[in-house]
Amino acid sequence: MQLKEYKPIKKPSDELVNLLRQKYGEMKNFDLLLSDFVKAFDFCVDNENVYFYPFVGHEGELNAHIALIIDKRLPKGEAFFGFLEIPKDVSSFQMVWEALIDKARSLGISTLKGPVNGSIWHQYRCIKETDGSDFFKSELSALTYYYDFLKLVKPNLEIQYYSAYREKFDLVLQKIQEGNEKLKAFGFEIKEAKNIEAGDLKIIADLSKTVFQNNWGYTELTDREFLKLYTTEKLDAHLNKLYLLYRDKDIVGYCSTVSEDKTTIICKTIALLPEYQGKGLGNALAFKVHMDAKDVGITKVIYALIREGNQVSNFPKDDAVIFRRYAAFEYKI
């Protein structure tokens, strides 16, 4: 395989798009996946905070890709790697990985985190296990041997996630209804945002920064970056509902759902300001999601990309089916 670093332009090359199409083109949500990939690529190329060093590998046609992503907002000596696509061949992977490590070391990098596409805001993680279910909207794809190859190069840390679904809601509603009962007693109210305006996005961006600033690999997006990533057009096209949690006139939390199809929704992040966590308010938001889903005939809720061991572990899982497990890695180089 011939491997070389290249100077990126704003959009992925036709060769890279064709590689993605060959690997994932049969997926029902491929167009959305490609759109998110392009958006993440643009995030790296057109960004004053990011230095972007991609590599391509050819065996006749392009069959491998990887990139070093140095975001100035990460701690000194840390960087991301991502945009990873490799053939099912260990020697090819090792060649790609060694090129990445050599480049990182030459630029003073001692810790690599990934794989991510752009940043942790552009979700991309290796798939560790799958039952073969279709990829849902906003879930970026990968092949399971990527995980196996990345384990071969001995990560110092593995961050694990999963996605699950539930098709019957009575049990979960029974277990979390107490959170809903606490709402009015403590002066909280859940409102549904009917239309997503720029002002709503700004509030959600600020709240997200506060909630997630201590997460692994966190980088604080500028308002411009956040609004490019979460455009009102994209939200209007895919959002099912946005629930805002108020205390008096202040928004202190939110939860959103995405419409997968006529009978399935995806429950995205439930976020609460730190001072309101541990009070049952997350369960109150979850109760509202499931009640609304049941009322309109939704028969399946997907819980997307939940980190193992986070506070969602308190959310009942007895009758939920885990269908995908993921991993992200950290390497000391």
C-alpha cells in the first residue's frame, strides 16, 4: 500500500466519498451519515483552532484513510485521531497507524484520543459488538474489525458506550413516575419547544458546555462552531421533539428525540445543570418522553450512545435490549 499525507480542501475528496459509499452505501441512513462526515471534515479544515493532518493509502484505488486532529483547546500534548477507514488487513492498519504516530510525535503530541470525526461533538466511536441492527440516524458507522485493530496497538484507556432500545413502556413509566411527581412540587416545568430558533440553540449550547465540560475529550465549541454543527435546518428535518426543563423562567435542562421512522424515536442526551442533578429531574424528562411516545403510537424508543457508568445507569434497564457496544481509546505515545 502506498501511504502519503495530503493537504485537505474544504470537502472530502471524491475518492474518499466513494470509499465511504463502498463500505456503507447500503445503509438506510447513508445520506445522513455522509452529510455528517462532510460537516465534520469541514469543521477541521475551516477552523482557526484546529490543525488537520490527514493521510491516504492506495492500492490501485484509495482504500485507507486516517487523520491527526490537533485542537488548540485540548491540554498541551493531546490530540485526536479520526476519519479512520482501513481495509481488513493488519499490515495495512499498522502502516497507517505508524504514520499517524510518527506525525503526532514530530508535532509534540504525547496523548492520542479517538477515533473521533473532528471532535467528540461529531460522534464517531469504534463498534465493539453489534447484533446487526440497522444504524440509526446520527449513529456513525464502522466495521467491528476496526475495534480489534485498535486494541492490538494497546490503548492505555478504553471508554465504553452502548445503545439500547425498549419496545414496551409500562414498566419504565412505573419506575420513573416519581420523578414526574416531583416536578411541580419543587417548582419545575417541562415545556416542548415548538420551533427551534437561534436563541434556543444558544441557550442549549451554553447549557451543554456547563454540563459536559468535564467529559473525556471535551473541547468547548465556539458559538459559531455549535451553530454550524446544530443548524436549525438540520434540527427541523430530523428532530421529533425538544423538551426544555424550566425552573421559573430559566432553562436548567433539556432532552431531545429524533424521529427514526413512524413507529420509532431516538432519545438523545438528557442534560441537566449540575446543581439540579440527582433530584429525579432526569427521570421526569424521561417520563415525559415515554408518555408522549405512547400517546402517539410510538412502539420503540432507542437510547443512543450512553456511556457506561454515567448517571444514566440509574435509569431502569431491565426490559431494554442493548444492541450495540462502542469504544473510544486513549494512547500514550
